[in-house]
Amino acid sequence: MDTYVKHLIEDIRSAHRAKEEEPNREETFEDHIRDVERFISGDAEHTLTYHCGLKYEAFPPADRLNDDQMTTISKALDDLLESWNAHADIPEEVPAKMRYQLMVSLLNTPFTFMSYGNTGFDYCTGDPEGCELGKYCRCLDLE
């Protein structure tokens, strides 16, 4: 599986948004409002897979990987998100297996690319009951 993981990491790196795609001018107020309106509308045109080209099916089930492999892949996916002006808000204490599954699931998540600013993927619903993060949810600290 190590060889497959190495190839997968290469594929993830290849899926980064190219530097030349970055805006080469300052953001105007109109640019900012256009991105905000697109984001607020909740009308994401495509999934993250569409934008980066990675397929959910290319990622092995968590039970076929060890913790180090899952951590390596998750870190590579973090870097990928950063290249697309996005981030996943996952608490540090989340175990490798859970983090890996959450990160890979983002590929099938609707995604609105923001030319300026950043899109965040937040797993906390604000209600600990049925929260995807379970006992690792930050909203438990608020009770």
C-alpha cells in the first residue's frame, strides 16, 4: 500500500491550483461582493472533485491504511485545499482515521471557489447531538 500512497500523494500535488491561475491584480470591492454573493447563495456549481480532478474512489478505505499513511494523505489534502483558497476546520485532537475520512469526503462536497478570500469547511453544527465530530466537537466546550 505504501507505493499506492506515494502515487496518490503525487496525484494530490498535481491537483493543486496552478500559481498562474491566481489573480494578478488587487481585489476590487466588486470582486469581493461577487465572491461573497456566490458563496452566500449556497449555489455551488460543482464539487471539489470537479475543480481539482481527484476522484473519491481513488482513495483507499481507512481500514486499509495505517495512521501514518492517513496522516500523510490528510496533510496533502490540507495543502491541496490551501491552493484552492479553502481550509477544513477539524480540531487537532481528531484521530487520524476520522480526519482522513472527513478530508476525503470533501471531494464530493459542493465547493464554491473564491478568487479572493477563503472558503472554510466546518463540520460543527453547533449542536453536539448527532454532530459529525462527536466527542471532538468544539461546541462541547461551550456547554
